[in-house]
Amino acid sequence: MNAITITSKGQITLRKELLRHLGVHPGEKISIDKLPGGEVRIRAVRPTGKISDAFGMLKREGRKSLSIEEINEITAKGWAGEL
């Protein structure tokens, strides 16, 4: 068992070894569940959903989709400063 010191602000720091075991990296989240008897369970929060959930999120009602040729033309004009 590894002992962790609690700071004066009531915070703890988890060692890299433990974070690697959880499979989490900076910026990711963990969840902590309170269990009976003063115990806690720490788990990595994994993203939910599917990539297909993002399909169509930029689609606007009443506007047609652009072809790749139209997108390329608009991009070229933007880079040329014509927009």
C-alpha cells in the first residue's frame, strides 16, 4: 500500500505510476465513488459515444451541402484574400 500525504488545502497528488495504471493523461478526468467504511473507488472516465454522432453536426437547415470542388474554390479565394 502506498501512503499519500494530504496537503493543508485538503488535496492529494496521485503518483505517475497510479495514473499510468488508470490509463489517464493530463487533462483527462477520473471519477471517485464513495464506498462504505471510508473507502473510495477511483476510475478513469472514458469518453462515450460514437464518431458517427458527429456526422452532420455542421449541417444547416435550408442550405445545401457544398461539393469538394466548391470547398476548394472558396478556400483558394480565402487564401488569395479575395473574400
